[in-house]
Amino acid sequence: MKRYFIHTFGCQMNVNDSLRMSEVLGKLDYKPTPVAEEADLIILNTCSIREKAEDKMLSALGRYRTVKLARGTLLGVGGCVAQQEKDKLLKKVPYLDFVFGPDSIAKLPEIIDRVKGERERVVETAWVDSEEYVFPRADPETSRGKVTEFVTVMKGCDNVCAFCVVPHTRGREVSRAFPEVLGEVADLAKVGVREVTLIGQNVNSYRGGISFAQLLLRTAEVPGIERVRFTTSHPHDLSDELVEAFRVQPKIMPHFHLPVQSGSNPVLKRMRRDYTVAEYLERLEKLRAARPDIAVTTDIIVGFPGETEEDFALTLELTEKVRYENQFSFIYSPRPKTSAALKEDEWGSVPHEVKIERLERLQKVQRRISGELTAAEVGKEVEVLVEGASRYNPLKRFGRTPENRTVNFEGDAPAGAFVKVLVESATPNQLSGKQTVLLSAPVVVVPPPESARPELPLEVA
């Protein structure tokens, strides 16, 4: 029996791509193994948004080299680093067998045949033209038993922000036709999924035959779907129509990830973000007027070239003003082929120790705000969609509120049920409490034959 192991780095898009790889490998009679040392094929699905992710990938390749030497395991790299580095990876890692980009997942059978049959090292990173690109359709059986699932609605990005490598690794924007998206959502609902998250590099620029707001509204109308989420977004696509969708459709969850990147207009201009802080806040104010309970999260880059102490102080000021639910904040690292990397000397690089010090200050402010927001939930009853057992305590249950707050609680509700939980304590990252009311039971779904159940263990870094 041939076995495979997939090690996934990065975002939800990469996790979703790994699932598609698993489906392709299943058709080649490969079975998954949760232990890399038992694998006949190891694939690293990579991310290149930050330098640290690349370092992790190279470190993992070094560990898997011993598996290759012991078992003759095939070793491949896919994803964004593969698309970025292409044949350079084969030169850098002489024991690597193949490299393939995000557009080449469907070619995995051909790639593996060439490696095994022709004894050659393969690089497959050609772009598929937008007009010819076909989105891989997920097999709903891979989602049977899950409560929540991702659905890809578009790929790529046309914004070309100064710091971002995505246009070079994922290509131009391509939107999936809306009937195909809604068909996949309906199939997921039939196997018990109750919440879907529409994903893409810039989902609210979706152009698949209808607007993104209309896609959200239609997704919410699919029988069996009770919650709709999406990620990620660009502020310039936060339209009045999208705001109105939040106002009229309660199944669109009150959580919005809206990356601001910096609180300084001069920095935003160098970043090629086509909005000012005032414009960002104006759009956010409309959103909160339509959905007062909405939780807002964001991305922030610290130490972008030319960032002064005054610029950074404005980012701290914006954080205090918006009171983000959470932030994904990182120090700037130059990415290949980006304009920021080319102009860093001209704009002025920020010393590494200054970047670290600023990041720590920002994260300290955000932890306080996050703690204040979650502490305000203590004593309240919140609605939770149960996803299963708590990873921290198997005797407890785990789920999320509409605002995407994680909740670990005492109770016996099965996965897929909606419950009320009395919040008894809180940390900046989670709520804890006890189940008080079972609001609705999970959908009863007839399981498939044992032989039809796919196994898709993935290791995510």
C-alpha cells in the first residue's frame, strides 16, 4: 500500500489546496498516513508571504531527507514557494524530486509518473490562462462529518501591493462561476456541513457572474447552511452593497477581517494601498452601523521601509480607536520581486531590533484590548455552533460564536448542534463556560459505505 504525507504551511487557501491534493492522490490509490516516517510520498505545501514560512519549509525538508534515504520516499514541494522559486529549489535542495505550483495540482499524477517512470526531477509551475483555468471541485465526501468547511470562490490578486508576493505566486484574479460555488455549497450541506467560509486572496473583488454581496446572500439561502463567513478582503472593495448584505441577512456572521496594514497615510501610500486611514474608518463606520455587534480583525505590518516612530504611533492610535477583536501583526520582511524590496534602500530600512520592539508594543496593546472585549462576555449567554471535542480537554466541547470567538465549555452537545453557553471566564483568546440550552440538534446524515470514506490527515504549520 502506497502512503502519502502532506505538510501544510500558511493560509486557509493552502489548507484547501492540500485537501485537493489528497483527493488527487486518493485516485492514484495512495492512502494517507499521519506519520511522515511511514510515507512513500511527502509533499510540503508552502507559503511565501513571510520569510519565516520559507525557513520552516527548508528545515522540514532537512528532516524529511532522512525518510527519503531510509525508504526511497518521493519528496515534493508545492504551493507559493514552489511557484516563486521554480527550478531554483531543485538546485538548492539536491534530494528534492519535484516542484509544482498552485495551478498544477491536477497534474500530480503526471508529475509522479515522470519522477518514478522516467527517473527525472520535475518542475511544473506554468500558469494556466485565466480563460482556461478550471477550479478543482471538492469531493463532498471529504467533508462528511465536518461542521464547517472552506469553499474557494476566487484565486489570485490584482492589487500588487508593494509588500506582497501573492500576484507573483498565485497570479491574476480569477473568479469561479457562481452556479459552481452554490452547487458545491449545496453538496456540502447534504453531508452535514452547517457553516461555510468563502475563501480567496481578495474575495470581495469576486466577479463570477454576480457581485460578492449577492453571492453571500445566495449562499445563505442554501438549505441546511446556517452560517456564512468569508476571508480575506481589501478595504477598497467594502462596498455599500456588501454592507447592506450584513444588515439584511443574519446568516452572514458578524465578523469581518479587514486588513489595514498601517495607521499612517504615508506608509499606506508606499505600500500601494489605495485608501487613507480616514477612508478606512468611514467604511468601517458604515459596517458597524449596519451590524453593531460585528467583530473586526485586521493585519498589520510593523517596520515597513521608511516607517518612523511617528508613523508607528499612528498605528497604535488606530488600534486603540477601532478596538480590533484581534490582529495578525508581523514585522516586515522583503519578498522577492516586490517593489518594497527593490526600494527599501531608497525609502530607508528599519533596524531589526526596532521592528521587534515596535511589534512587542503593538501586540501588548492588542492583547489588552482583546482581553477587555472577551472579559465583557463573562456572565452572558452566547450562541455556539459545536465543532467537536476541545483540543485542550477532551472532556469538554469546542465551538465558536457568531463573532468567531472560540469557546471551550462543559456540555454534551454533539458536533453540528447549536447551543447556548453561559460564559464563566475569559482570556484574550477564548471564552470558557457551561452549556445551558440545546438550541438545535445536528442534521442527521446517512453515512456512506466504509469503503467510500476518505482519510485526509494533514499536518498544518
